[in-house]
Amino acid sequence: MKTGLKATAMACLATLSLQAQVRVNSPGRVVERNAEYRVNSRIDQGINKGLDKVEEGVIGIFKKKDKSKPAQTDSPTDNANTNGTAGSDDSATTNQAGTGNRAGNSTAQDEPKAPATLKAYQKFDFVPGEKVVAFEDFMQDAVGDFPDKWNSTGSGEIVTLDGKPGHWLMLNKQGEYLPEFINSLPDNFTLQFDLASNETFNFYSSYLWVNLVQLENPAKDFAKWGQFPSPTEGVRVGLHPRSPGVGEGDGMTEFFTYAKGEQLLKNESGQRAFATPARTVVKVSMWRQKQRLRVYVDETKIWDIPRAFQPDVAYNGVVLSMTDMHNADDRYYLSNLRLAVGAPDTRNKLITEGKFVTHGILFDVNSDKIKPESYGTLKDIANVLTENADVKVRIVGHTDADGDDASNLALSKKRAAAVKTALSTTFSIGADRMETDGKGESQPSGPNTTAEDKANNRRVEFVKL
């Protein structure tokens, strides 16, 4: 029986190889994800691992699994909503098993990944933009609904994930998805969002495409950025948690640049930052500096393209898109989308103007534990202090107005102290050069009405003494 099964497996591999050789040169499939080609490119590698593993991989490709496992959960202290810099997180809701619309559970057999630390992010040079102009955590939308501030040619719904705070937009159907509240992508901006997938995601299922584009008529033109784009100007980044090999633990990413209706740049690469089954919940960070685009998944930089954006093009929209899912249980989840603009001028603001304000130091919910993705911002500040050894600073934490006043005040003080500790222990800034304070919600930078207002009120200030 097993001999016959292995023979069948080898026949399937041969068929895939032939299909790949026939289809790879088809111009109509340049943009489409060519899964058959990638299988062929790694057949030899799979065979070298042993025929038994090939058998297992081929069966896994062609036999639909009974039920897809949900996104793996991390330890509770690392599952914080990334809304907050030094501010209140009382509005964040941690959903336990049995509450809300549960899109996942914590029954994964694999051990959860170890919590990331600042040390793990030592090569992470991402620094968020100076001012938050758009923030979306879907908390204003009811579970089961499609988000009110989005347009779509497909379908999606708001869900909760076990062990993860807040609301998430679940995408599991072909379509294009437009956040209508984003209408400008200037020369300097950063875009961040939390991304998750189910653990048994099939490599034949769709990439999640993030398109940074120019839309002349947003209500109509966003639909052009689907499976076979017919674009004018735009940059397209694809993320997928599964590679085409017979093994697991690798994902894929693709990159395209379009200008004047033509494809200028294209590349594809493997990546391990977003990969089933171990790393299915990640933070994606995208950073534009004029023509340059850098893309990070958690602490790993996966793209650094010096001429991604075209000069004199007014990019003004973000479009998410997907093609079909091979398995009905495959899906992506999106939350905490945050667009910030402006290039933080840390040195000038602190040394010349006497105060630097940042929204890039993030904390766990209702905690003074600094999130590791804050490393780039902390390093930027530490560099200025290192280069100006005679400068002393006061670190001041601020919150939004949600929650109890006294709790917010205490939390802001603890978070300011945590920043001092991080600068001292991780970056060797003398503790005697820093003092701390917290103002809670007493000194807002603006109203406390919208999600964007609250994100800007949650901040850390560095005041030159």
C-alpha cells in the first residue's frame, strides 16, 4: 500500500513539474502567484530530505485538512493592543475563551514563541512618523459587521481572537478592501498594522496584498488592485505565511512597482518572519522616505527598495486585496492599523528647540512593559543623547482621557520610569542624566474624541534640562 502511495506521490510531483515548465513563461501570469512554479523549484530539495517526507508533503498539498487551526496565541503579557504609547489602555478589551465571536482558540499543540525582547530588535531601525493621522482598531464596529469606514468589492467581518485584545477584521474571500479614511501618503509616512493567519494556511491560498497607490477616483479605482492589477501608479507588497516546499516554517513575500500603467520592478523572496505554524501573529511596519520603501515584519526587514515610489506622483490610498483561498478555513486577520506622517527630527527638536515628543514608544496594555518594536525610537533618542553628552533630560509620560484619572497618572509615571531604565540598561545612557515624571491625562495635545486624537495624546516627551 505504501509503495503504491509513494508512486502516486512521485507521479503528482512530475505532473506539477510539467505544469510549472509550461506555465512559467505565460505573460498573463506575471502578477498571479505561480504556486506550481514554486513547487517545481523546490522538488529536488524535498526529495533530498527523503521520500517519506515527499510523500507527506504531497499528501498535504492535495488532501484538504479537516479543520484549520486558529492563529497561535502568545503569552498574555505580550498580547497587548499596540494602540498605546505612554497612555491609558482601558478601552482595550482582552477576549477570553467563550466571549465574543471567537475566530480562534488557544488549543495549539506547539509551544508558543518566546516573548520578543528589545535585544531581539537590535537591527530594527524603524521609527514611526511624527504625527498619527489615521488609526483603526475596529472598536467602533460591532462583531459580525463589515467595518463602517471601509469599502470593499468582497466581504469581511469583525471578529475577536482568543487571547488577543480588541477587534480584528477577518478576510477570507477574494476582493479589494479600501480604508476610506486614508487619503494621502506623503513623502514621509509610516504604516503599521497587526496581521494574523490560521496556523494551517495552505500555500495555494492567496497572498495578502498591501497596495500603496494613486487613486484618481477612490470609490472606483481601488477595485483595479486585485488579482490581475490594471493600475497606473502604485507599489504592491504581498505577504504569505507558507512557502511552497514540503516543509513548514517559511513564508513568502513579493514586491512590485507600477508607473504609468507599466510594471517597473518585481521580486519575490522567502521570509521566516510571518510563517506557519509558529509565527502567525505579527506586526507589519512600512516606511516611506521619498522614493525609498522599507518593510518589516516584527523585527525582520524583508524589503528595502531605494526606488519603489516614483517622484511627483501623489500617492493617496491604501488598498488591501486577496485572490481565492484554496481551503475554506484559510483567512487573514487585521487590526491596529496606524498611519503616521512626518520625519521625526529628534536631534533638532531636542537640542535646538528643547523638547522632543514621540508616539513611537509602545507599551503592553495597562502596563509599563515596553514593546520591543519601540527599539528604533529608543535607539534614535539614545544616539542624540550619546552625541550630546552634556545634555540632561526629563522624560514625561502622557495618556489619553479614557479610564480613571488617578490610574492614568500612576501609569504615566511608571512608563516614564521604564523608558529611563531602557535607555540606561540597553543603550548605556547615564541614569544621572535623566529624571522622570508623568502627567496622566492632564495635558492633552488635542481632543480626546477620535481614535487618532487618543493616539496622539498617548505620548512620551523628552524635555531638555
